Amino acid sequence: MAKAALRRTFGPACSLSTRMNAAPDPRPHSVRRSVSAAFGLLLLGLGVSWLWWAGEIAVALRDPALAGPAPAQQSWRWHRALTPAFAAWAQQRRGDPAVARLPLQDIAGTEWPLFGAVFYLRATENLDRAWAEAPHGPRPAEYARAAIDAAADLLADPAQSGWVQRHWGADDYLRRENVFFRMLLIDALATQWRLTGRTPHATLLRTQVESFAAELAQSSTGLLADYPGQTFPADVAAAWHAIRRADPVLGTDHAGQMTAGLRAFRGALAPELGLPPYAWFGEGDPEPTEVRGCANAWLLHHAPFLWPAQARDWQQRHAGLFWQRGRWFAGYREFARGSGDEWYADVDSGPVIAGLGTSATAFGLGAARSVAADAQAEAIALQMVALSWPLPNGRLLLPRLLSDASDAPLLGEAAIVYNLSQPAAPGFTAEPVKERRVPWIVWLMLVVLLGMGGAALLLGGRRVRRALARSPSGG
């Protein structure tokens, strides 16, 4: 009787203990399997991405247009991928009230978004012009219409000019000097008109072209300031180019004034190396800075279309004093060889690494294409592709990460597509390349990405298979 009572009392508990020991809770193993499977899927995704990246390098190595004069093969795909994102970003920024309150010192928040919009518009025009010469696929001016209008509307939005209004005054910022902003404004609106056949800002464009050209022509030196006490000659060249690009749609002709504008870049106004300085600082009797690679690159984006003979001289000097080619990397220096810092950084130059300037080299690609310097253009373009992490969806990961995430997230991608699509100026033709020299970093990236991509696919697939094989559904 007593034994039966004990069995009735403790039997269920003993039975439960036996079942627990015989069949442990499967949930911890399930979690581990899920984590292993997730990690395996991550490795598979990285493997695909790295192999795609390697494939983009291989495409670039075989692209005869990588150095010009036609747009690089990848610029077509990358532009199409960037376009919807650019349209959405520009439309959203135009309605953002916080933009007008950005501080004067926030260059990335004030200048970069508008710079990026102009880069996007110029890239679209470069591609559309090439499409018109050899139609294939969708036309850039058509599929990018929303982005074109959004970019131009962004430049015309008074809220985007809050920082220059504080520099020059709300009543005067479109009437005197203010070179950088007015140059971008003219360029954007004229490009919109050329691409779409119209602009709702035609009156603003005409007023700016006429007043700006007259003010530049009447300047005692041919220069005007970007900001009070800060004059950047390369921006003045860009302003003349914007005015000349607007002439066809407006029916105006500023060729004579543009030709006379060359006086701002020679003689006493180019006191070192035969090239204009990076900037003139101060008012009344401003002092020139040293000549710098980032300014030379921007100057040579425009000068070949304005003053071809002078541009050839500048290009020779720039190549002789600033071009730097090693086994691993090639590009343009920020400071002339034998002068300046080898390691440096500011908002215009970007990081200067062992003499090579980030901006000088990146924008040196477009400058080299403008003057048909194919050997330099190809070397830079190959490095650009090798270091930009192109994704299978056509977006560029590293330029996106290096751009200003809050205000100009698409600047890097727009600038790359613009530089890779820049045509040579009329009259500039490439000389045959005697020996193709691919920087070693390109080959290293190709080998590493192939190895890493293959290993990631192998390990990721193995993890996923093991996780599925151990799952209840897999037996």
C-alpha cells in the first residue's frame, strides 16, 4: 500500500524527469542553427558582392572608352541606378526647412548638395550627348527627366542659398560677386534647358547670365570673389564656362567677353609656376596662395572649352609638376613636387596621402579626359573602379559612405559618373599610349576580391547546408 501511494505521488515527477533527460529542449540548438544559417547567408551575400566588384574591375580593364572620349561603359549603368535615388533626394531636400539654418562653416551641408546636383546634371548631359551620337537603350534625358527637374529646382530654391545670403545679403547675393553659387545656378538651369527643351526658371537664368558676364567683364582683374575676402580663380573659369554653355539656349553671345576673361589667369595673376593660385585671400590687396592640385583639376575641367591654347600649356605644367606615378598608385599631387605637405587634409583637398591629393586625383580624371590625356585618365579611372565597391544594383558603396550622410549622400556617386563621362574638348585628341601601365593596386584588388569572394561563397554555402541538414525539417 505504501509503495503504491509513493508511486502515485512521485511517479509523474519521475516520469517528467526521465522525459527531460531523454529529450532535451531543442530550442538552444535551433537558435544556434538560425545564427549559423544567417551568418552563412551573410557570407554568401558578401561573396556575390566581392565577385561582382571583381567583375567590374575586369570590365574596366577591357573598356576602350575608360579614358575617353566616349563615356566609360560603367557610367551608363551607374547613372541609371543613381537616377531614381537622386530624384527622391533632391525633391526631399528642396522641401526641408532645416536647410536654410545650416551654419556658414558647414561646407558639406551648404556647398556639397548643390555641387552634387550640378555633377549629376553634367553627367546626364554627357551621356545624353553620347546617346544622340550612337543611340542605344533608353535615352538619359528621358528616363532621368524627374531627376533633371528636381536637381535644377534645387538650385533655384531660395532656401538652398541661405549661407550665401548671409555672406552677401539677401538683396545682393544674386547681384554681386558670389561666384561659386551663381556659377552653379547658371550651369544647372542651362543644362536643364538643353536636356529638356525648357526651364521654368528662364527669366532667372537670363538675368543671371547677363548680369554676371557684365560684372566679370568690368572687374579690374577679371576676378570676382566666391565669398568676402576669398577669391578662387578656378571657379571664375567655371563661371565663364557656365555662361558660354547658357548662350545657345538664350540666344546670347559672350565669346568676346570670355576671351578677354583670360586676363584673370596670366601674368601677375599667376605668380608661381605659370598656373593661377588656388586662391586669393584678403580684400583690397589680396595675397595669393600656392598653386594646388585640386584647383588645377577644376580649372582644367573648363579651360579647354574656353581657352584651348592656354589650357594646353596649363596641362603640360600640371602634368610635369603634379602628376605622380608609382608602382601601386598614380594620380595628381595636391602640392607641386618638392613643395607642400605630403600628408595633409582640408575641405577642398580631402586627404593628401604620400603627396597624392584625393580631390586632385578624383577630379583630375575629368580634367585628363577634357584634354585627352588618356594615359593619366585610364590609370585614375581604373583605381576609381577598383576602390569604389560597385554593387550588383549599380550603386557605389564606398563613395556613398564617404559622402556627407545627412546633406549630400549622393555627391560621390554623382561626381564619379560625371568624371567617367566627361568628353574631350574640341580640338583635343589623344596621343597613342606607348605602354599601358596599370597601377598594382588594381591587380591586387582583383586578386583579393576573387579570392575573398570565392572563399565567402564556399564557407557560406557550407554553413547554410549544415544548418539545413540539422534542422527538424531536414531530418
